[in-house]
Amino acid sequence: MAYWDFGSYIPVTGITGNHWGNTSLRLSQSTNLIKIALVAGLGIELAGFVVPACALEGDVLKPYASLTYSYDDNLRRFASKQLAQMSTGSSDTSDTMLVKSAGIVLDHTISRQKMYVDFRLNKSTFNKNSELDNDGRDVIARWDWELGNRLEGKVEFFHKKALVPFSEFQPLQGTMLSLNTRTQDRRLLEARWMLHPRWRVRGAFIYSEMEYGAEAQRAANLKEDIQEIGFDYLSPTKSIIGVLYRNTKGSKPQQAFQGSFISNDYDQNELKLNVDWAVTGKSRLQFLGGLVDRQHEQLSQRDFRGVNARGNFNWMTSGKTNLNAAVWRENNAQSFVTTSYTLNRGTSLTANLQATGKIAVQGVLKYEKRDFEGDQIFGQFRSDKDKSFMLSLMYNPVTSFRITTSFIHSDRESTSDMFEFRSNSVSVTGQYEF
């Protein structure tokens, strides 16, 4: 399997998911080319490599197969050659990886009911670190339903198993290199009811579960039960402004502290403003932000009260170019053993160019500062600064075949020296749609 493309896929969690308002998931072929470059690029950011499913939505049944060859000069994200020598017995930090993938997409519409399924299996093999060889899988199933003229919604299932990137999981010095996979499952039920041509109420129920294969990281296992309700105004220009309330009940394994075990379960409430504004015919501004109150079952010193916000501005500068800028400030409960949450603040800039009908180019700059605020109660504090650059080129010689080449540079500074790293990676992917 490819590395887990953490950060590349934003879970569609009802109201606060990737697709705000009634934004359609269906793309034209020219737009889809840029989407493929985006997924291919962001999927390997700071992590590894991912092979995107590229069958165009609208095809009833579309099998596909792909092959990715990649090189990484610092696979395990070591801070230095000396640390690599101490941990593995070798100062060589590089490796190559081959990913073979096959899948099938089902996309079908019956009356006003739209059904979409993408099922994919992949196999990853490493040249030097063969103990990391593994099989992975991805499943996305979605039903966009409509009932009458006022009620609509979505039912979605998501499942993924993949190797955890070493930027998130770095074994302690002297420990053996081991396989660590992450399995995520998510189920979503969402409904939207048009009270009036200009007013809409929405609700969603989401269950999410994340499990790690390595014993050393199982303390980061996470289960979340989420309920959302929102109220929106839809303008004649197709802009949206509304409010959102969200409650999340999270459960994590207990943690040893001062000779006893403490609960890491929490209850989080959010009240946010939701804006999707069509600034012009070629630009759109999206904003989701507001107050967050996170309370832990034990050790209230870890509680978080503050503001979470994410803004996104998309500008179609021409028929062939697109710019996207994003900023965010969010607390995140996932991925880490030593902390109950991190506070992430960052920004990114993405440029897409449809150079010709067969060639698409994308560049991404990203910066994020991550403070491990949940650590402070245990007498320790860690802060990371991640900087990355990605350049991706995709060539479509014929409709059914495409080649994608990507380069990633990643750099992390940390208050803890062992978590710093610098890496460069290159990948080439060929994919054929039958």
C-alpha cells in the first residue's frame, strides 16, 4: 500500500466536511486533470506516495490499474545520519518503493438518486526495508439521495488501511524498524431540508474510528461520535451563510500518569459561522470558524477553550489557471501518543495550470506550526514547524492513460531535536483506465 495520505483527503463529515453547501462532487474532464494532480501531490506531502483513483465520475463502471515507483532520501525521517546509524546500524536513510494498485469505480444515477463506489487494493514493496512490505485497501461508497423537492442528503462509508508515515511515527532510538499500519473507518448520515427557497436546515451523524497496528502507537487509537446541526441562508447568487453547532464525544485508551491510569476521553462543543461566498464569477471565499470548548473526563488542566477557524480562497485566474490560498487555526485530536490534542496554525498556497489539453502542472507551498498543548500537564512541551514544497506534472497522452511525476521537499524544525528532519522524494505513476 502507499503511505497514508494524511492531510490530502479531508473527510466528508457532513456540514463541516470538504464539500460545503451544495458544491457538486462531479467534475468535467479538464477540471478532473487538475484534481488528479492535486491528490497525487498532496497525498505524498510530508509522508510518502499515494496512487489516486482517477476514473471520471459519470462513468457507470470503470476498472483501473496503476504502478508507482518512488524514491525517498530520508524514508524514516531521521534527524541525522548519526541517529540513523544508532537505530538501524546504517547511516543510509534512503529507499525506493514500488506500489501496484488496482480498483474499480461504479458511478450510476437512478432518477434523482446518485450512487458512487470506489474500491481499490494496493501492494507496496520496499527495496531495503522489506519488513515494511504490505497490502492496503481503500473503499469509498456514497449515496446522494433526494426525496421530493425539499429533502435531500447523503449516506457515506469510508475505509482505508495504509502505512503510517514516519513523520508521524518515529520509533525510539535503538528500537527495531517495524511495520505500523493505520486503519480508519467512517460512517456518515446527512440530511438537508429546504424550509424555503432561501433557508435550509441540515443535520448529520458521523462515527469515526482510527486504529494503529504497532503496539507503541496504540495509545493514539481514537473513536469519535459526532452530531451536527446547521441553519443556512442561500442567496440568489448561490452564496451561503449559516451557523453550525457540532458535538464530538471522543474516546482514547487510558494513559499512565503518576502511578495510575487516567482517562483521555473528551467532549467537544463547537459553534461556528459557515460562509461560502461567490465573490465573483471566478472567485470564491469559504470560511468556517468560531468558538470551541473541549473538556476532558479527567485532568481538566488539559481542557481547551478558544477559536478554531479555516479560510479558503479560490480564484480561477483564467480558463487554464487556478490559485488557492488557505489559512487555519485548529485543535486536532488525532495521530499522537503523547498528547490529547495539538493546536495547528498554518497556511498554504496552491497553483494549478492546465498547460495544454494533455498536460497539467501544480505547485504547492505549505507551512504549519503544531503545538502539543495536551502535553503540558505531563511536564513537557513540544512544538513543530513543518515547511514543504511540492511540484507535480501530469501528462495524458490518451484519455485512458496518464503519467504523473511529483517532487516533494519537506523540512521540520522542532523543540525536540529527535523529531526534526529534512527529506526529498520523487515519484512516477502510470495509470490505465479500462
